[in-house]
Amino acid sequence: MSGSAEGDEEDLTRKQRREQARAQRKELEEAEAASAVRRTRLMQLGIVVVVVVVVIVGILVATSSSSKKGIPTSQKETNQTVAEVSSLVGGIQQNGNVLGDPKAPVTLQYFGDLECPICKDFTLGALPSIIQQWVKTGKLKIEYRSLETATREPEVFKTQQVAALAAGKQSKLWNFVELFYHEQGEENTGYVTESYLQGLAQQVPGLNLTKWASERSDTALAQQVTGDAEAASQNGFTGTPSFLIGKTGGAMKKLEYSSLTDPSSFNSAIEQLLKA
């Protein structure tokens, strides 16, 4: 009997050991499975991180190339920028803030802040094509109007916009505006100083600097900046660039654009008005 009891006890012990071993294997398997899941998730996360990094780098590269230029660091860069601007607007009639034939059938009003980097995207993106296709062919004229959005100090905003309008008194506003956007500094760095504005004026071909300096004190130009802001407010504009478009001499309506670097939405709006 005692031998049988001992055998039963030994069988029970072996059974317990087997169950314990099975339990341990199960725990190990579950741990390995959980570890595999974690590895898979980490791998997926790593892939996502790599993709995000690649996308960010791509955006930065694209942004740096689309927002090329900036304040020139050499005379060569300055000469290249002046030549590019002169090629774009040279030979086109200017009158005050207007670029193009006064009798052009369609008018585009462009509300901008000279320190606005998004306006720079438009100026270096869609605008050259619009000027080439529509302004140079006499079908469109563009009016540049002021709306403070990016410039942090109201007095600096008024000073820089009036400086552009003063160049417009000599039919050179668009040269000044284009140079400003091409040589725009980093936002919120206080780069717009009197020296910066003087430097831009000196780059405008044929601008009489003495006359320009004198006409900057014309109170009518400051009033024009204020009037532009009021017009923008009446049309519900809170950001720049913003646009109104319409038949010359007729009602103007807000232009809804899909891109500031692709002129397609601008072209469509102009074509519709020309056909109307």
C-alpha cells in the first residue's frame, strides 16, 4: 500500500511538473508573442517616423527653393535680382499703384503686406505668369493695395508701404514692390530699416532718389494706405494676399484661388470675365 501511495504521489508530482512546465511554456510563448507585437509596432512606428522625416525634409527643401532669394549678400546677387525684376515689369505701363494698360478690360486688385512671406510666394510663384500672359498683352491691369497682416509694428508698415507708393509717383512702384518681395528678410527680425528701404530705392532703375525721399512725406500716400485697409475690411479680408477681380470700371468680387504658385485659378477667373 505504501508503495502504491508513493507511486501515486510520484505520478501526481510528475503531473504537477508537466502542468507547471506547460504553464511556463505558455507564459514564454505569450511573452514572445507580446514581444513580437511590440517589435512589429516599433518597426511600423519607425517606418512612420522615417516617412514623416522624409516628408518634412522634402517640404523644407521645396520651401527653401520656392522661397529662394532673400536680402542679397553680394553685388552679383543684387544685379541678378534687379535684372529679373526689370525683365518682369520693364516696358509695362505703370501709373501710381497700377501695373498695365489703364484701358485693360479686367482689373485685379492685390491686397498685400510687403513683409508677408505668403505674398512673396505669390510674387515669385503665380504672378510672373499672370503678368506675362495677361498684363503684357493688355488684357489685365493689377492694382497693388496695402493690408497689414505680417508686419508687427503699424508705423513700420505705414513707412514701408508709403515708400513703395512714393516710388509709384515716378511710375516705379512695381519695381520697388517686386524688389522688396524678392529681397524679403526673415519674418519678425526687424530687417525693415531705413537703410533697407534706401537700399531698395537705389536698386530701382531710373528712380530719382531725392524726389522719392521728398514724396515719402506726402500725407496723401499715408491716407491711401488707410483707405486700402478700409476697403479690405469692407470686403472681409483678414489675410494677405487677398484679391478682388472684375471688369474694369464695374463691380469687383473676391477671387477665390486654389494656389499661389500655380496661376490656373487666376487664369480661369480672367478668362471668364473676358468672355462675359
